[in-house]
Amino acid sequence: MRRDGPVTDRMRSSQSELDTLHVDMDCFFAAVEVLDDPTLAGRPVIVGGTGPRGVVASCSYEARASGVRSAMPMSEARRRAFGAVVIAGRHERYSEVSRQLHDVLLEFTPVIEPIALDEAFLDVSGSHLLFGPSPEIARRIRGRVRERLALECSVGVGRSKLVAKLASRAAKPRVSAAGPRPGRGVVVVEAAEERSFLWPRPVRDLWGVGPKTAERLLRYGVRSIGDVAELDLRTAERILGRTAGRQLVGLARGEDARPVQSGRQVKSIGHEETFPRDLYEVGALHLELVRLSDSVGSRLRQAGVVARTVNLKVRFGDFRTLTRARSLARPLGSSSEIAAIASALLEGLDVSPGIRLIGVSVSSLEPQATSTGYQLALIGPDLASDPGPAVTACEAARPLARTGRRDVEGAVDAIRRRYGTSSVGPAALVSSKGLHPKKPGEHAWGPAAPDG
């Protein structure tokens, strides 16, 4: 299997020792809602976007017994679990509990790679003298999470990320009509057991295998991970391409040398919004781009990075999705610049069919260079007129205005940190109901119902 760099001693160790753990919270969002409202215990609980276009973010095992699953349209979930308690997701609350979870994990190892709010990989190779072998560390983590958070988690232990993640899935409780059945809690896959553990599993369990790839493999009679492992490289490359073919065969054969990476660098920052009804007005869409760009820029500055590429995502009412991007000669960290470029990208699209979703993201990130103090400038060049190379050259000749715009927005960030996100922001976002900037996680699973 191809590797991004040289094989280090740590990577070799990860292939011979059970030093990789995967911790996954059980029904995390739904479990937090039950924790905050004990009257929900034992009932079918569904968390996600409550509006007609919402999707399921999480559900209790009682709801899963009716066929509800994550990423299912909320309308279908309501039909399957009639009478279920449907709750709009609370991203801030789940983030708070996630931070508590990571505080617990840090008690066992500093090498943690978060995957989502509710799961993370751990490298415990340096923790054995304090806490014992990896299976014992896994059991200790489960007990500490239950003690501190009053929540349950499942832990997988293996030589690699792939095995550890699949092992944590095997450790989870089981769904039944009579109610959830307790799982094993901790599943350990020894090196000698990897083949018998991996090979019977469906090919979709491999990283990088989505519906289309699985369908392509099925045409060649490849249904399980074992089927992939037994493919010769030439056949795999012919079916999937050189890189993907080699990677999947390597994973199926247990060749996963990816180390657990703490402090993994963020590759992109973005927000998107699904509308309750399709939007047809360019003006309304531009206003939404300002709102999204305001939040993206704020997160950029908070992370201390700048970006060289602005990306626009548009999904039409018929689910047709288009993406557009513009890369710049110089990095930017200003919300207003991001909004201007995103708006220019939107101008080239025909929105008359109706827009269901719009998103703004930035990529090609790099650390923000330190700069000396200077007078803040409230007004600079109008990037909206032409965010292309000509304006880039103009901006390069006027560094005071360019950096002044960024620092004004940095001052806005400081005010928000002290007085709240709705205390100050772009004037275009002010309505009769006040200022409503885009918050991280807001409407992450689709718009809420009109009654909230």
C-alpha cells in the first residue's frame, strides 16, 4: 500500500502492538438529550432537523428498533417511529459534552485524534506503565466516561485504525424489538484474529468504499472484505484505478500504517445552509452568502490561519449540485473578502430553477503571518467589483487597507467573545428580529420546523 511518507518506528510498532483504540459514544446526541431530560429514558428519541427537509443526526436504540438510522430524512423517520420524541439538535450542548469527553481521554494519553464530537482514535503506546495493557485501558476509559459523564461508550482495540474502528462498532449494544441488548463494551482484535474478523464483513466497511464503489465491485462479484483481499493488484487497479485499488487491497489485508495524529491540521473551514423552501431571488442568496462568510471568516481568524481558495456549493431543488472555486495569489482572512468572492462565483450561475442549499468554504489554509500594529481602516478596496487577479494586484499595493479590514473584523470577534455572537456583525444581517449570525452547528441537520 502506498504511504505518504517513510515508515517510522511508531508506524511499525502500531502494526505489531495493540496500541490503537477507537472510542465511540453510544447514540451520543440522543443520549445527551436523555441525560438532560430523564423522562425520555426508554422512549424512541430522534435528534436532527425537525423541518420537512431535516435529516436524522442521532436516535436512541428504541427508535432504531423501528428502522430509524442516522442521515435518514426526518420525514421518513417520523413515519417509521410514529409517536417518537423528535428534538432539534443542540450543537453547543453536544460540543460542551464532547469537551468533557476529551478531558477524560487526555487522562490516559495525550495522543488523541478527534474524528467527530462523539468519537476519537487514541494511541496508548506510552500509557502501559501507568494503566496496564490496552484492553485494560479500554475498560478504564469506559468506566471513567460513565462516572464523569453518565454516558456510555464503546471501545475497539487493534493494531490499526481500521481494525479499532470496526471493533468499536462490534462492541456496541444491539437493537431488538424488546429493547436494546447490551453490547460487549470493549472488543479486542488480536493480530492473529484480524483475518477472521475482517474478511466476512461487507465491503462497505472499508474506508473509501461508498455506494458507487460498492456497486462497481459487486459487478465483479466482490461483496466482502475477504473478496477484496483476494484480488490481485492488477485486477483491483483495473476496477478502481491504480491508487484506490492498491489502497483498498492493502486495507483488506490488514495493511493500515496510518498513525494516530494529534493536532491534525484542518484542511478546510466552511458552513452551508439548507432552506425551508427553495430560494429564487439572487438578493436573498447574496445575503445568505454574507451570513455564511461572516462565520467562516470568524473561524479562520480564531484558528489563526488564512486561506487561498474560496469554494461555493449550490444545490438546486432537484438535488443537482454544483461547486465553484477561485484560488487567489495571496491568502485572505477577511469575511468581507470571502463574501465578495463567493458572490462573484454565484453571479455565474442560473438560480432560476430554485436553490435548496448553499454553502461557503475556504481551503488551502496556511498560518497567518504576524504583522505590526497600524491604524485600523474601516473602508478598503471593493473586492465585490472584481475579486480576480486585478484586484489582487491592487490589494498588494495597498497593504494597510487590506490588513485593516481583517483587523476590524478581528475587533468584531473580540466583542462577540465578550458580549455574544449577536452583539455586533454585518449591517446586512440586521432584521426586525435583531442580528442573527450563523453559528457553528446551526441547522447542521436541516432547517427546523416553523414552531421550532
